[in-house]
Amino acid sequence: MKWLVVTAFEPFMQESVNSSLKVLEALPEQVDGVKIFKMVVPVEFYRCISVVIEDIERLSPIAVLSLGQAGGRDAITPERIAINIADSKIPDNIGAMPVDEPINIYGEAAFFSTLPVKEMTEAIQKLGIKAALSNTAGTYVCNYLMYSILDFLYENELDIPAGFMHLPYLDEQVKDKPGIPSMSFQALYEGTMAAISAIIKSQL
Ligand code: PCA
């Protein structure tokens, strides 16, 4: 059985939904013969990674795609790089707010995504959905999870491609936020499916 692990985050800050979680919940059980293993991750710096590690080891998936919400972005953005720093201006869901803190004091400065980020971006754009390759996943929990997964795979010499993709707000989330960009659920869902197909294609 071939698995693709897809993770998404719980809502955070004052939001009652997270666009990445809405998309995760709607994903089919299987894409192109590969089973999708869905994981919901808490928006907590120090716990997010421990939730995913066990299943990655157990399933030995063909790849790991993590999803998160980047409120304010106007495009679906595969992330190129994760950096070894947690530097937060807002608390996580249990109040932690690390400042200038290395994620792993013995770790590499950064890790590049090992997913086919350009193919993912192009596959989304081909559908007429706005997508762009991003060169920063920020310094909040999403970057923390992306760095920690890549660090774990590197340290354990596991040859599993992994990376992150940020999604804009859903239309319903910006009703009280004038001027802030958003996308329809359909666009976020279809864009994510296109990225998943690109990942699977690269692993065949
Ligand atoms: N987005 C946040 C954390 C959880 C999420 O969905 C981020 O970009 O770091």
C-alpha cells in the first residue's frame, strides 16, 4: 500500500476555521492509486512535530505534504525553504511565543523542500488558479513544522520527500476583513489536488 501523508493545522488566533483544515477534510481517500493519510496538527510550537513523526515512520509514505493557512496571501504558495528559527509575534494555541529561538540548536540552518515545488506551482497555475513559489514560510508554527519534519527525515536518513504549502484565507474568512485577499473553497481544493497529483507523478 502506497501512502501520501497530508497534514493541516487547527484554527488559530481568533479564527474559527483554518483554510488548510477545510481542504484536508474534503480530500478523497485515494488519488491516482495512492492512499491519503490525513493528519490534523495543533498550532503549538513544541508539540506539532511529535504528532506527525510516529505515523511517518510507521507508514513510510511516498511523500509528506503539510498544509497551512497564510492569511493575507493572494495565491497558493508551495514553500521552497524552512529555516532553523522560531520567532513569533503572536502566541500559539497554548500561549507559547518563542523569540529568536533555534528550532534545533544542533540542526542545519535551513532545509530546502524536497517536494517538486515548481511542478506543483505550475500544475496549480494550469488550472487558472493563482499560485506562486514562496521563499519564506515565515517564522511561526508552519515554518517550525516544515523545518522539524525535514530535520527528522535528514537525521534519520529517511528518503521521503517532504515540504509545505500555504493556502490563502477562504472567502468566508474575510467577510469582516476588508481588502484582505481570499480564494473560494473550490479553488483551494482543486489547487491542492493539482499539487498532490504533481507530487505523486514525481514519485512514480
Ligand atoms: N498557519 C500558521 C500556523 C498554522 C497555520 O495554518 C503559519 O503560517 O505559521
